[in-house]
Amino acid sequence: MKILVLGGSGFIGSHLIDNLKRKGYKVTSFDRTPKNISTNGVKQMKGDIMDVKLLEKAVKEHDGAINLVGRLGSAETIGSPHESVIVNTLGALNFFDAIKKYNKKGVTITMGAWSWTNTYSITKYAAERFGIMYNLYQGTKIAVVRAMNVYGPGQHHAPVRKIVPNLILPALRNEEIIIFGDGKQLIDVIYAEDNAEILARALLSNHNSYDKIIEAGTGKPITVNYLAGLIIKLTKSKSKKRFVPMRNGEPFRSVTRANPRTLQPLGFKAKNFTPLERGLKKTIAWYRQHLEDFPPNPWTSQ
């Protein structure tokens, strides 16, 4: 079975490709900036989700496809929403059309903070609603996976700010850790390998969950303060927390929580989640090993 991964060069895509390769599938990474990873058997295809002909050709040649393409950023994209609309929403429609045209199974990823008022949330929410619409009225089988706060080895800390690397990196350097708001916002964090397994099952299993959203998260949110404190403890850091005003597009004391019951049709159970401390230890070890690859944290001067 041949599987196409759009956005395969990204953080989530890299973990997903590793998962699919371990399962024995032939994988093609479709990306505007492909990685040179052909040595592990992953075919590279340089392409853009807005190139309809190339996208259709790629979908036609595979048995199933997973769309991870997105222009990321909540606060970062508020002042420039147009490209996000093109990539996140119109690009998703191109993907859905290709899936429909060649009668393939597909998966598209969206975000846990779907109700927030920022460009990324709005454009991804529109895409997930279109995905359900295609399934209900056009006969497609597109699994819509709403991923919560994914973390793990290989995640960048900038230019789009992601919470876990922006806690771990300053902790390893004994720098100030920046917390937005009062740190009491609740987040549902999921280890990257668990998220990859859910995405893989969303494509490969006969779940029939095409009229509803699949939520990739534990359903057990924690506060940002708790997460920061645990990372300080695990890294044995001398870092102190500094609280700053909330960023635009991110609500004060927000709550992001998955409904893990949506994972039942995939056969993914609570016991399948990597415990937070175990996942953080693996992630911290990776950042410690690659610390010199990351420039000084750009957020500490804020």
C-alpha cells in the first residue's frame, strides 16, 4: 500500500512517516521544501497543495493520502491572513477534490483550539467543516483529525512559537521562561508518536467516523504553570518564570481539551497514550543533544 503525506517534511509529518515506515508501507512525502531522506526509502515529491494538477497526479498514484499542510501561527498570522486562507482552507479544498475525483481515502489535520479568534483557528476550522460536508454530501471518506498540543523531538521553537520547546530550551540554559497570562490556561498535550499513530489509524482502519471530528488528545488537560514546573524539575533547571500579557488571538485562561471517546472507533485507548513525564523525558533528551542547533531563545527578551 502506497501512502501520500502532504507536508511530510514538517514536525508532525516526520513522526507520521516514521510510523508508516515501521508498519511497512511505501510512503511519498509531498512538500514545497522536501527533505533529503530518500535513504530510508521515503520517496520525495516537491510540490505545492495549490498546484492542482500535480496534487491530483500524486493522489491518483497512491492508495491513501494525509494532508498535514498548513500555514501555522495564531498571533503570528493575525496581521496577514490571506496566505493562511489560501493554504489552510483553499488548499484543503484542493485536497478534498482530489480525494473525491480518484475515490481515495484521506485524512486532514486541524487544530484543537478551533474556537479561538485568530487566522490559524479560523482557516483550519473552515477546512474541517468542509471535510465533513464532502463526506456527508459527496461520498468521500476524509477523516478529520483535530490535533491538540502536539510535542516531541524535532519540534522548532521559532518563528512560530510552540509551547514545549519554548519551555525546554530556556530551562536547559537556565534562562527566564516566558509564560503568557497567568499560566492557568488549560492545554491538552499529546506526544508526537501518539498523534502519528492516531493519524495512521484514521487512514488505515475501518472506523467509519466520517460524519464527526476525531480529537487527538488525552482529554486530561494541564495548566501551563504545571507543565513549566514539571519541565524545570525534569531538567533540574534554575530558570524562573516571567509572566507577560496574553498574545493576540489567544484567550485568557482558555481551555483546550479533547474528547477521547472520538478515538474509540480507531481502537486507540487511554492506555495507548504516552505518559506525560515519559514523553517529556524523551523530548528533553533530544533537545539536550541538539541544543547547539538552536539559537538563543528569541522570546526571552520580550
